[in-house]
Amino acid sequence: MFYIIGLGLGDCKDITVKGLEIIKKCDRIYLESYTSILGCSTEELEAFYGHKLITADREMVEQQADIILEDAHEKDIAFLVVGDPFGATTHTDLILRAKQNNINVKVIHNASIMNAVGCCGLQLYTFGETISIPYWTDTWKPDSFFEKIISNYKRNLHTLCLLDIKVKEPTLESLTKKKREYMPPLFMSVKEASSQILEILERQEHTEPSISEETLCIGLARVGRDDETIKAGSLKTMADVDLGPPLHCMVIVAPTLHPLELEYVEQFRI
């Protein structure tokens, strides 16, 4: 069997009982390391699971899936994912590859930011399309995600913004060399994401209704951990807020809130 197991959002103890039982009987275990991070180290996970873990970076998952699935007809192989297994399209592709090779697949679900974001008090069914905000460079500043924010806003829906992370990303200079060199890990903050959106607002004109620097936003950091932090304020305010270590995400709040949403969010106001 090939198992894809969600680890939840906090630390090693957030795994489900079912997931832990499966891990303990597996022959080989991979830990996906590039779409998110837990609040504990790989060594802590290994100690808790009683198993050695093989770190699976983006290169391995996207280009060497056959290595991960090797022997899955005869052995139990586990692939561990922070959050829920279906939180990234990469994992869907891995499942399809396994099934194409007639490998039995079982998915063990867990909490992800897609539902845990409800901790900020906004009702989940009032969220629109989730978007990702990428890191900009001096020569590459994509803003296609902004139109989706506006589309949600016009329909009175909140927008969950997932912020870019870069783990084991090759440097541009090394792409032409035989030996890869990697950038240090980067995790986008709410402050950085807000600043990028403000820059887009400065160079684009939108008809009403549209967001502005006064639009209410909620910044969330380390959701599911003991040091979880939530702050609410205008987009302009969020561009100056330090929410501490990663991981961060943010919500662009809809123009009209339910009274219960308003009451709950008020406790996080800056």
C-alpha cells in the first residue's frame, strides 16, 4: 500500500491515531518538505514516530516519483504531508502516478489551513477562491492573483491568501551549472504580502467595489501551534505589522460581515 498521511499544522502530536499506527508499520517513510513546515524538527518527528524519515524535496517529488513509489506493490510506503494530503496539487499528481502503476493508495486526512483559518472568526462558507501570493523579484512582479481577490470582494466573499515559501530553491546562477546551489529558505510574511498588494493598488485602477488601503485584513501566523498569532487591521496597517516567525497567511475580508463575524474579529483588532 502507498499511504499519503496528513500531519496537521502544529507539531509531531497533531497526527491522527490512524496515521500514527500506519507509520509505525511502514517499510519506508518520506517527509514532504517544500509546501509547508511543522513547528518541530525532523529529528523530533523521528523520535516520536520511532522511524527514520527520508526528506522529499520538490525535485524528488516532481521528477523522481518512481523512486518514492518503488516496491509499493510489495511494501508499505508512507508519504507524510504537513496539513492535509490534498492541500497541494503535487500530491494529487503523486496519487495518479501510483494508480497508473496499479499501486493501492490510501489517504489519511488531517487539518489544513483551508479549514483551520476559521480560527479568525470568519465563517468558512463565506470564503471565495483561495489565492497564492508569490515572492517578487526586481524583474518579475506577477499580479494575476489580484483579480481573484477583487472577484471575491465583489461577491462579498473573503479571500484566503497563502503566502510563498521557498525551500531548497536553486539560485538562478546555478541553473546553468552542473552543480546546483540553493538559496537559503524564505517564508513570506503578512507584512511583505500586504506591501506587494499595496503596490498593485498604486499602479492599477479598479471600478467599485474594490479593495483599498483601508480594507480590513486579518493576518495569521503559526496557526495550530501554541504561539498562534492573529491580528486584524487595515491593509495599510498590516504592511507594518510583525507577526513573528513563519508560517504566515492572511485574509482579505469581504466588505460586509455577519454580526457574529464582526464580534469575533473585533478581539484581534490592532
